[in-house]
Amino acid sequence: MNETRKVIAIEVLRYRPELDEKPFFQTYQVPFTEEMSVLQGLLYIKDELDGTLSFRWSCRMAICGSCGAMIDGVPKLGCHTFLRDYYPNKLRVEPLAHFPIERDLVVGADDFIGKLERIKPYIVPKEPRTLAEGEYLQTPAQLERILQFSSCINCMLCYAACPQYGLDPAFIGPGVLALLHRYNADSRDSARAERMELVNAEEGVWSCTAVGYCSEVCPKGVDPANAVNQNKTTSAVDYFVHLVRPKGAGR
Amino acid sequence: MHVFKSDVAIVGAGGAGLRAAIAVAEADPSLTVALISKVYPMRSHTVAAEGGAAGVVQAHDSLQHHFDDTVSGGDWLCEQDAVDYFVAHCTEEMVQLEHWGCPWSRKDDGHVDIRAFGGMKIERTWFAADKTGFHMLHTLFQTSIKYPSIKRFDEYFCCDLIVEDGRCQGALAIGIGTGEFTLIQAKAVIIATGGAGRVFRQNTNGGIVTGDGMALAYRHGVPLRDMEFVQYHPTCLPGSGLLITEACRGEGGIMVNKDGRRYLQDYGLGPADPWPRKKAMELGPRDRLCQAFWHEEQNGRTIATAQGEAVHLDLRHLGKKKLHQRLPQICEMAEAFLGVDPVDAPIPVRPAVHYTMGGIQVDIKTASPLPGLYAAGECSSIGIHGANRLGSNSLAELCVFGKVAGSEAARFATSTTAGNSTTIERQADAARQRAMKLVNRSKGSERISVLRNEMALSMERGCGIYRNGTDMQATCEKIDELKLRYRNVEVGDKSSVWNTEWLLAIELGYLLDVAQAIAYSALNRKESRGAHQRLDGFDQRDDANYLKHSLAQYADAGPPRIDYGRVAITRSQPGTRAYGAAGEQAERDRKHGEAIDE
């Protein structure tokens, strides 16, 4: 193995509300190896250089969604981004944009979780079934319609990427709209109408200005922009249906 | 101090905790559930499970087969009554998840698909591509939102249990975002905090898997059972230990050494062909596969990589289409972490610590010996895994026994009254002061990371795939020493908001207690069984002396006391554990024997 270990400078945004009037950058010199992720760099800082640096992390394999941060200005998962790709330049790590900073790299996730809770993120069955009746049948094609959108790990990178969410925090936002679409598109579900009220509302899909950056930064290929777009179409159809068929009219 | 009064408090909101919370809510919506988790529920480590969850569905399969696979897989250290309950309830729980929206992979006819798994005689592993734990966890979390009686305490770190009047009556938690303490009073408490893989160095576990609930119950006098049985998973990335699912082999992947030989045939798992074949070769149980790796490494037949020795997991013959459809996450991980595309090249893998078979001792109803305290999931030892867990039994366990824990805790809470608030609050205040001592005292002399690394290295040395008395003794002494040094651990961060250094110090305390229970339980078991393999003259299973559970009892100062408890054997007498051709022969003999008996 290489005896001369490379050292990379990691510039981290620090903010401890009890101590610091405003955020500032602190630079750490981190020795690294080829396979080391940005998260491992932060863990090195925490263990060896500065125990007071706070950040969220857990699985190390891009599935728990904890370690999102702005890495050189781009929303990324720390565990899935590698120091070698930044060397010999320094690297800047900041908390996810558009969220309030609680401390250092930790942002408040309450808004995201609150939105997730609002969209009825569960199956409201079309035809209730007992367990003894077994599973609902769902063809691979029907599954395919929801699989991509059900792959969201709630890492919130798409919110940090979304200019509209930055301007108007009332916007439901890409990740939660993708999940909403996931349930609406599920062959077992019947709550589409209730969810569409949220989709059609001002903070629903029409807030989206179709930048598409959300899909670009998604680490799981969920493509929330596609979900939002599909719902714009459905929302528009709903609108016209509403015009031609007043509420209360039969099918 | 804030006080929240609940009926049932649940510590941990992974698969088992969420399933338990839903079970309480469904049993009685008037009961208030406090669901406490140090991370948002969907970050819990259930999320990282990949391969699948067991549940008998095929006509030629049976509960008896699932029972037999599990009990022999566990080297007969299983609680057979618990296994019976388990196999009988897996499938309905899998169907329940399906009703709740879990995107199980499907067959063309719309029915749920299943795949083969190690040590399982017949395909019965339900899966959602290779992200089964992820999908189960998100399904459970999102479904839990439906129930208004579940009050979540997200990012609340449990630092003690409240035991008053001889029963568990709540938990004390630190709001991570504020540093403030909340006493969560409860009539019943369920622990569902998962395993303790971070006790070891190379492991598949997330940073949060620090044995919190095990240590808390243990400190309050509840025995930790069978802790010496620590599962190594045979296919993990060298260095990081990240998990490469057993489903790779379930789908037909093979493992070869540096000479390109499918070396498992040299360890009683062959013959190599025809392949794929159940309960043979790469679809043998995890303990046997890890032991085979160890021998290959000793004999210089492994492959050197920058992160240590490895063997090759070869998936190339499965073809791009199948790999992308069935194992998309594995493809993604191999690419990101190794720069390897499994379509074109084999993946270097090696064993890493994956799962704790043992845990908080509970009975078949998930009740611990401490009244009012229940446990479910990896933190618990209900006894279904014995000395070696079969892949896909743990995700099923979360659901089956998470539900039981919820129903039982609800029943207990309904039949009891809340305790005396004054004495409970006094207790909570004492616990708060103990937790605060770590930050309040002046400078300590021991660094958290140094103690943690020394522990992990020593555990790997003494309690690895093969063990011997000398090394285990050294590990026991090392952990004793680290526990003493821990008294001077340094927490430089004195702030309240998101003081993760403080939490790391508390977690280190949990890890050390669990490590001590593992090491002493291992040292005292003078036989080889399942994942506990000794090379120092105790290399055989010894049913006469050790067909019993280890029970580690916490001691305030000094090492734990190791007691033993009997194993519930109902209808499967200990037999020879054989796989491959030997296993097939043993089965023929058994059938022949039964035919003669009749």
C-alpha cells in the first residue's frame, strides 16, 4: 500500500447555536485513502480532530438517507461521494440548502416529515381483504408503475436542489409528491381523490417550475420531476373534468 | 424535566418497534403509544436488510420444513415452541405487509414471488428486489402514520429505563435537538433497539447499531441470553464490511477462491453440481460458509485486496437483465464502492459481523423476566435462531414477534395502573444526573474513539469465526480494562443542542456492557456449536453439557455471572447438522428410520 498518505482539506460549515453568533467555516486536514467517502472523512474529523462536529449518519451504504449535505454546493449523500474525486482541491461541506440549520451539518427535518404525514402515505384499500384471503394480485407491470417512486429514501436532497422550495417552503416538494404519486399509482389504493386535493392546491404540483434539478440529484433514480409532471397532467385533467362535470354528478 | 404519560412506550422504531406500535394501536386505539427512536424511524437499520423475509407459501413446502430448517440451522439451541409459533405466523405477516403496500416482487400471474435462501430446503423467501428491509421499513413507517394514538418521539435518545415497584414503568430520553430530558412514563415498555454489531470492527451494521436496549435491560437485571452466538455474514465488502446479500447466491451466484475453485465443496457442502441446489454449496448456512473462508485464508487460497483478504462472488453468469431486475442495489453498491460491474467482473467479498443471535431474554410472549418489560427483534432472544440464524428469518421475526410484543404490552397496560409519579420522577431525576455526569465533570483522560477501536479489535481477535480460550480470556480482560478506563472518558463538547459526542459516550457504555456479555458467554461455553466454534480441544458439539442457553447476568462491578437455562425441545431431538450430499443422505436415513418406526 501507499506509504505517503494523501491529505485533503475539508472545509466544514460550523454552527453551534449556543456558542456561535453566525455560521463559519472550519478547515480540517484529513488523510485519506482511495475508497474513503466524504462521510468517512467527517467521521475521521469527529474521531481524531474535533469531537464537537455534529452530523447525522448511519448505514454507510446510501439506503438510510441520513447523511445528505451540500458537497461543493451540490446536494449529495456523504457516504456515496468520494474524497478522491475532489483531491487535490479542497472540499466544502455544508448543511442541506433550504432547511434551517440546527447545528453544524444537521438541518431541521420537521417540515419534510410533516409533509410526508399529510399525504396519506399508506394504502387505503379499494377492496378490503382479510389476511386469510391472501395477497392482492399485482402484475409486474402494475408494480413497475410504483416501484421507482417507492424507492425514495427520504434523504431530502431533492428539496435542497429545488429552487421553488427555497422560495416557498409551503410547496410540498419533489420527494413527498413522488411518494404521493407512488400511492396514487398503486393498483391496491383508493384514496387518489383525497390526495389530489393536495396535488391541485397552490402548494401542490403547480408550484413546480419544472427545473428538473431534483431528479438530477436523486441518489436512487426516483425521478421526482417525472412524478410531479405526471400529476400536473392528472391535475389538469381533473380541472377540466371538474368543469364539464360539476361535483355530485354521477359517473 | 418534561413528562409524557403513555400506556405503552416503545424504544426503537425499526421494523419490530413499528410493528409493535401498530399492534398496540390496533388492539386498543384508546391506548397512547410513545414511540421513541434516536433516529427518524426510516433511518433505522432494518432499512439495510436486503435479501428477504421467510414465509411458507408453496404447496410442496410446509411449516414442518421451515421448522426443521430453522432448528437444525440453529444447531438445536432453538426454543422449539417459539419456532413453531414463528413459522406458523410468518406468512400472514408477509401478507399483512402486502396489504399495507409493501412492493413485493411479483410473478407474471400477479402473485408474490419467492426466492431461495441459505439453509432453507425450499424457496420461501419473500423479497422486494434486493431492498427488502428498506421497503418493509418504509411500509411500516408510512402505515404507522395512519394511527393517531402513536405519538412519535423522533430523535430522542433513550438513556435509561425506569424500574419502580418491581416493574418497568417508563424510559428517560434525551431530546437530541435540545439536550432536554423527557420522562416517558408507561405501564408497559417494549425494547426494539436492534443488534449490537458495532461491538466489532468489520461489520455490516449502521453506526446506530450499538446495543442500547440490550445494555439497558441488562443493567436492570434482565439476563442477556446466548450472546456468544454472533453471526458473521459470508459476503461483505472487505474493509467497510458493507453487506452483499445472500440473495446473490439465492439467485445462483457462486463463490471461488484465488484458484477459481468453488472451495465450499471442500468443507462438506458439496458436490458443486448440479447448481443451484438448496442447502448445499453457496446455499449452505452462514456459519459454515464463514468457517470455510477462514480455512481458505489460513491455507493461503484467498485473494489479496487493498482492504484485506477476500474470495470472489461471481454473478456474471446470471446476465445483465436478471442482475438489474433482482439485484439492482448490489450492482449499484459494487459500482460505487469498488468500481466493479458485477455483469462483467466478480465481487471481492469476505465475512463480517452481521447479527447477534442472542439478546434480551424473553419468553414466547416476548415478556422479559422484569414485569412490564417486553422485547422484540434483534435485541431480543426469543430463541428462534439458536446458535446460528438462517437468512430471511430475522425480517420475518420483526413482524411476527413485533406484533406479539404490541398485543402483550397492550394487554399488560390495560390490566395495570400507572405507578406513583413522585417516586418515578425521583428515579428519572437520578438517571438524568447519571447521564449528565459525562458532560458535567472536568476533563477526562480517555478518548471515545480510542476505547471503541480497542474494543472492536479485541472482540474481533477473541470472538471471531474461530475462537480459543487464550484469546477469549485476553478479550475478557481487555473489555474489563476498557470498562475501567471508560470511567474517565472525555466528552469535550459541553453544549446541549445536538451534542453527538455525549451520545457517542453513552453508546460506548452500552457497547462495552454488551461486549463483556458476549466475551464472557463465549469463554464459558466449552464446546463448538453454530457460530461459536473453538479450536482448543472443544471443537465438537457437547449436548451432554452445553445443550443449554447462556445467561449473562450484569454485575455492577466486575464481570458478568454466566448462568445457564434449559432449551425447550418439543419434537426435534438434536441430530447431525449436515448439508450438501451428506445432508441429503441424512434426510433419506431419517425418512427410512421413520418408515421403520411406523
